[in-house]
Amino acid sequence: MKVDILASGSNGNCIALSSGESIILVDAGIAKTKIEKRLLEVGITPNNVQAIFITHAHKDHTKGLPLANKYHIPVFAGADEWKDIHGVDEELRKTPPAILNDGTEYTFEVKCFNTHHDAYEPLGYVVKDLYLGLKCSICLDTGKVDQDMLQAMKDSDIYIIESNHVENMVAASDYPNSVKARILSDIGHLSNQQTANALSKLVQGKGEQIYLTHLSSSNNLPFLAKGITENALLKRGFIRDKHYKLEVIE
Ligand SMILES: [Zn+2]
Ligand SMILES: [Zn+2]
């Protein structure tokens, strides 16, 4: 399974997963023309995208959805989340789960789990590559990681998870108090520490690939996100590049 993170952060999130001719996007949070351009840069023809899975309705996850109408791509989101997603042609609106086959042996099975964020029905996704036997979990905006989420994500080969902020940096920032409270709440975003805690429960040291995403541009630094997760995994006896791989997406 090939992972291409086309955009990450509060300016937009878009992830392409491909296996054979099976190609899906998780979120479409940058302009349509940018998605088209970045897909072509990684060797994907926009016409070949089979489905788009939306985590939640916020603009940094949905801005590029006109892509769906243009190429007639089905869009999946939580049933309640559709209340807040506009402009997608009626016949393209779907709800997960889904099985996508490219006409060969490559098949994606996509299931969802509930996350905790200030949206109607925010979701994370578990994508299984049934042909290669690989599991990829995608957990973006969420204020906490609960047992059900851990259960859904466990045994993954690939984790794409937000590592949004350093709590002290948010507290000391210029943001209005209401915004600070929202980010730090149970329906806000994951701090580096929360992400590290979740990963230390999930990673088994079998060579998992971890992508830390959706870093705050003002309240985080890539080396901090990386260091906190590395430390948490080291406490479990896992060494980067030996037991797992880690990439911070800026
Ligand atoms: Zn959000
Ligand atoms: Zn977001």
C-alpha cells in the first residue's frame, strides 16, 4: 500500500492511499486544482480515484470536494456529518463502510470509528488492503483517543495520526481563551503527548510505519512531536528504524 500525504495541517489535509489500481483519498482539504496537481506529481490520475473518505466537515478537510463532482467520485462521511458538508452531488453522497475493488485482485475494505471533535459525526478510518494483507489506520482531528478507537486501530501496519500541539505552547499562545480551551478540550486536537501515549499502546515493534500529521504551525515543532513519540516508544523498548519507522509531516 502506497501512502502519499498530499497536504497536512490547518491549511488542509489530504491523503492518498493506493494499491494496484485501487486508489482512495482520505479528506480533500486543499483546493481542487491543488489536489489534481499533487496527485499527478505522485503518479495518480485524478480520474482513477475510486472514493473519498471525509473525517469531518471542517474546511481544512473538505475544501477540495468539488473534485468529487468533477470526476464523479463517491464521497463517504458520517451520516450526521453530511448536515455540514455542502455542494456534493446527491448521488455521490455515501456513508461508510465500503469495499472497493479495482477489477483485479486489489481490494480496499474501509471501515470507520468515532472520534471526538467539534463536529456532528467525526470519524477515523481503518483501511485494509485485502490482497496484500495490510492495515492502515487514519486518526486525524480528535480531542482524545478512547478504548474503542484503540481497539479499531490495533494491529495496524501503518498509522497516520495527528500530533497537533504542545499543551504549554497553546496555553502561552496569543489565541483567544475560547480557542485555547477548544483546542485543549476532549473535542479539540491531540497534543504530542496524547499521540505518543496512544501509539505506545498500539505499536508492537513489528516494523510499523507511523506518520505524525496535522501539526499546528504555531504551537508545535516537528522535532518535539517526533521526540515525544520516540521517547514513549523507547520506554516500551522500541527503537526507531529498528522496530518501527516514523515520519513527521510538516
Ligand atoms: Zn477539525
Ligand atoms: Zn483539521
